[in-house]
Amino acid sequence: MKAWLLLVSLIAWLLAGSGLVTAESSSQTLIDNRFASLQNYRTLRGEFMQLRTLPNLSNPLRSSGQFILSRDQGFLWQQQAPFRTRLVFSEQRLIQQVADKAPQILTPVQNPAPFYFVAIFQSLLGGDWARLRQDFRIEHTDQGLLLQPIQEPMRRAIEAIRIEGQDQLSRLTMIESSGGRIDIHFKNLSTDQLPLSDAELKQYQP
């Protein structure tokens, strides 16, 4: 029905509603455009420095290393300090190796929980906001984005996630419901459309 056929009160209500829809759409556009460079890639590489704060420890645990997020091969997280660990995640399996010990391999059938949380982390790094909206309420802030879980079991584990940066992701803060906190600082992020090198592909194998 044309607007000029509506009663004045109904027109006012529609305009108010339209304003709300526009605001929500604008906010969603801001969210979708934030860290847009992370969304159009075949491979994302970078370095990280992580601080893990636990309620029963006076000093945070510090670690650092490199990561690769490949749309072809999956997610590779390599900690170099204080000791070497390797985590490889794909839809079919999860590989974890500490130093030179034999790698441990886990499948979703054996334990689906790690795959759920690693998939969330992978979506955060890759800027997959459509996937994240299934589990989080996402708000745009001056510093970046604020994500608050809306689904179980995420709400039992995480209170909120903050993502900071301008054109590129620079910091991810995860506040745990138990009182712990994880701060990850990223640097030297790069994206490209090239396949992984032979050396990188070897890191994805058990």
C-alpha cells in the first residue's frame, strides 16, 4: 500500500521502524566491512604473541609463534616459545604435537568439542561474520568488534571476545567465564591467492 494512503500514525510507525532497520543494516555493513582484507584470501599468514591469564596464577603465561590459515588445507598454529607445539585443524582431523613427541590425532567422532572451538577461532581470524552470527551477538565499537555468545556451550566457557584493529586484525581478547583471559597480539599479517609451499604443506601432515 502506498504511503500516502496510510494514516498519519501508521506512517510515523513505519518511518520509525524503517529507521531501526536502516540502523541495523548500517551496523551490519560496518561489521561485514571490518577487516575486509581478511575475507578475500586463499592463504593468511602471521605471527602472534599470546598472554594467558589464569585466576590462580599471579603472572600471565606468555607464548609466541606463527600461524597459517589456508582455505585449501585448514588452520596451522605453530608455537615456538617457550616450547614448540604444532596444532593442525581441518574438518576431518585435529593434529597436536608437542616438541618432537609423536603427534596426537583426534577426529570429530572421538571428541567434537575441540573442533567446535577451533572452528570459532578460525572464523575469527578469517572474518567469517556470517558463521559467527550463529553463535554470537556482534557489536561494532570504535576499537573493533565485541562478540558476546548466545549459544551453549559457548556461554559456559566464554563471556566475551574483543577484536581490535583498523584495516587489519591487531589484537584478540577472549574473556573466559571462569575468570581467565587470553590476549593474542598479531603482527606481520599477509594474505595472498597462492597455494602453500611444499615446506608449508609438510607442516599440515602428521
